[in-house]
Amino acid sequence: MRDFRLIVLFAVAFACLPFFTHSGVILNALMMALFACLMSQSWNILGGFGGQLSFGHALFFGTGAYAQAIFQIQYGVNPWAALALAVSISSILGGVLGWISFRYGLRGSYFALITLAFAEVFRILSLSSSITGAGVGLMLPLSESIGNMQFSSKTGFIELILSMNVIALLITLWLKNSRLGAYLQAVRDNEDAAKALGVNPLKVKFFAISISASLMGAAGCFYVQVFQYIDPNLAYGAHTSVSALVGAIVGGMGTLWGPVLGAFALELLSSLTRNFLGELPGINMVVYGSLLIAIIMFLPKGLIGLFSSLGAKPQTRGGIAVDSKLKS
Amino acid sequence: MKLLNVEDVSVSFGGLKAVQGVSLALEEGTLGALIGPNGAGKTTFFSIISGFVKPDLGRVQLAGKDITALTPYARAEAGLTRTFQIVQPFAAQTVGENVAVGAHLHCSSRKEALAKAREVTSWVGLSGIFDQKAGELTVAGRKRLELARALATRPKLLLLDEVLAGLNPQEIQDMLPVIQKICDSGVSVLMIEHVMQAVMSLAQYVWVLSQGQLISQGLPHVVTQDPLVIEAYLGQGTAQKIKRFAQKEAS
């Protein structure tokens, strides 16, 4: 219930923000932060709750983006309908990849590698295929209107990405309080024990990757609508996969608000380093990287760990509590 | 009625014949124990019954239905749940969440599952630590958690793999009534146990496994007198020596 109220607050606060500021820098930063946030939220469902660490989430991002562009350019589909189609295609692709890799019991680094490989294969395929515009990429014709999902101001795009984020948050909240979520976390923590309790790990992971892929696909669609351009490196490049996972890891894996926190913090960090250290090319990346290492080293539970360790009451060690109970 | 019927199962790992032609039938509502020296194949045998290891030969029946080809989770749905010798808690989750995973087998609502979990945890004596992280529990606590989680699936047959191992004598004393209570509530239990005190006081029937083969079975006090069993534990010729020693003492 508390989380639901926070989601409402999150939605209302960011929906109103564009009406209080006209600063292009702030609005742009907010939009990019929300965009990164959606990707982290998507990665978190599979990686955080399911423990299946994907290094190739760009696969779903790029597929969503290309589908969104291709449906509009080649088939003249309305962008809103294209969004629905693109999200479904990403989701199906996620399911297929999940089925193939989980069917053969790939976990841990092997799963990470196969996702990476798939993203790379798709990048190369899109570089050489004509339907994706090969190396030239695809350009979306400019035609600003709500019906075309092209807004004349940043505000429209912010509302769009915000609503996608709210959907992602609601899905994650539902996951936290559902049987699927409980099973998913059980499989993450111990697959054999979960099996012994009647959990079918393949099915659970299959659903998780499908949901995760659909949200990542939505992020891809958003990207195309904002920048009106997509090429193989933007679509399937490793930087997209990395920003999806880094946000979730820095913020706190397997939590509802961790990815939000992580994505916003990283966006803030990268724009600060860019603005203050911009005259020394490359130094901003050094600072960014060092801070990232520091966060991962000193906050293994992510930024969200700061909040819970501040708020939590001192815990008794398990032993004492159990022993007193055993005597009874 | 036979709840569990294992017929002639064998499995080898490479050249090692871990289980060879073992048959076992457990009556409904009883508590049976499987004993044997280390490396006898007890845990492998449990893994065959619970579906984690596929037997090369033989079959497993639960309540008259052949379950040999079923996956572990399908067996759990059919009413057969196991615990693990090396406890496998979902360490990052609370005790309640751990148990709720088991409870979810028969109810999809989270609220209901948690309520059911609360019931089961208090039943095994863990109610005070419902919200504690499973990773923080002591061995005794983890063993109870393992038990609670399995019980939450409402099994017909519970396979307990050394739930008493690693506990101190006091903790064992506390645990015995819990196992007895489980059996009294109508759940059939098959347990692997090294703690003979538990076997003697709880088990209604005992099977002895040694080097992958069933060497003896029967009532607890009969089986423990079996020379074959004594020798399996203490080495060849020991039964004779003990007998001679006893005669000397008597004369």
C-alpha cells in the first residue's frame, strides 16, 4: 500500500514538473533519466528479481525500436498501434530467447554470454539487412502531432516515458506481491529448493524474461519517437545493455525503487561530470567510472541500501531468537 | 495402502553403482527411516524418489500412480516433497517468504500464502522469527525452516534428509516431537537419519542401505541387531567379535 502511494506520488510529481520549469536542460535531463529508469526497471525484473543477469538487453531495446520504425515507415501503421506491436514482438523475442537458453539450463555467466551474443548477432544482421536500412539506419519522417506520437515540446515526451515508467512500476509492484514474483525470487535464490517445492523454474523464468523484454522494447519505441532515427549501433550496441543493468545494480537489485534511484543518480552524476569537467575530454568518464566502482564497493545493496539501513531497527542475531523459541 | 512404492531402482554414475536394485514400500500414515553408513547411497536414493536423479532402471509409484518420469515440481504437486541434507534456504528472503513459496503450491493469492506460512511456521516453532532473514538463522533454525517450507506444500509424503544432522542433543530433543507431530497429522514420512535415538523412537519401519544395496529391513530393534547391519557400520567380523565379547562378559 505504501509503495502504491509512492508510485502515485512519483507519477504526479513528475507529471507536474514540466509545468513549473521551462529549462530545456532540466527537462531534457528528466526525460533521459526517466528513459534510463525504464530500461533499468526492465532489467531489474529479470536480473534483480529473477537473478538471470542479462548482458544483452539491447536485443529487446533494438528490436522494439526497429519494429516501431519499420511498422511506421514500411507499412504506414499508426505509431500508437506500432508501439503495441513492437512491444509484443520484443516480448515474444524475449520468450524465445528465454525458452532456448533456460531450456538448456544456462545460468549465471553462461546466460549473460548468450544474451550478449544474441544482441551482437542482431546488430550484425541489422547492419546487413535492407529492411533495417543496413548501416544507414532508419529515419522517421517528422510530423508533429499527438496522433503521430511526436510532440512539439519535451513535455509530451516526458508524459509518455513517465506513463511507461508508471506501468513498469505497477508491474514490478504486482510482481512483488504475487505468486510469480515469489517463485521468481525463490528460483533466483535456490533453484533446486524451489523445484522441490513445486516451482517450475523454466516457466517462471520464461514469464520474467517476456515481461522484462516487453518493457525494454517499449524503451526502444520511445527512443525512436524522440530521436526519429535508429541505426544498428544505437539499437543493439552494448552501451544500452550496460546502462540498463548499471542503473539497477547501482540502485539496488530486486527492489521496486532501486532502479529508479540508480537511474536518476547516474543521470545526475553523468551530467554533473560532463558539465564540470567537460573541458578535459574523457575525464568525465574517469570520474564517472571511479564513482561507479566506489558505489558498488561500498554499497553492495545499492543506493536503496542506504535508506533501509537508516530506517531499520537493530536486528537481533538469528541465533538468539531461534534458541529461545526452541526451548519452548 | 502403499503410499510410496519403489521397485528395483538402480542408478550409476560412471563406474560407480550408487544405488543397485533397491525396492521399498511405505504404508500410508507411517514413519519409515532409511539408515546406512556414509556413502551408502541414501541421498541418491532420495533424489531418485523426489525426481532430481533419473534412475537407470526401476520405477517409483506414489499412491498407485507411476511418477518415474515426472519432474521434481510435478512430484511436489502430486504430494511428494523433500528437504535437503545441506539446507537450502532462500537466504535473501524472510522466514515467512520462504515458507510462503511452499504454500503457493496450493493457493495463488499472496495474502493467503503468507497466512498459511504463518500457521506452518508457528507449527514448527519458528513463529517468533517470521520476519527474520533466512540467511541469519542458526543451523537449528534453518533445519526447521526447511521442514516448514516442505510442510507448507501440504505433502502426502515428506522425505526428510537428515533434519537432525548438525544439531546438539538439546536441539535434537526439541526436534523429535515436531517430527512426531507431523506424522500424527497424517503426513507419511520417510527419513534418512544418522541419529539412532531418533530412528529408534520415531520410526515404525527401517530400511538399511549399504554400498547401494538394501541389506536389511524390519522393525527398528530387530534391524539394529542384524549382524549384517552391524558389520556394514563397524566392519567385517565385528558382529562375531561383539558376540564373543558378550559371551565372555556373561561367563
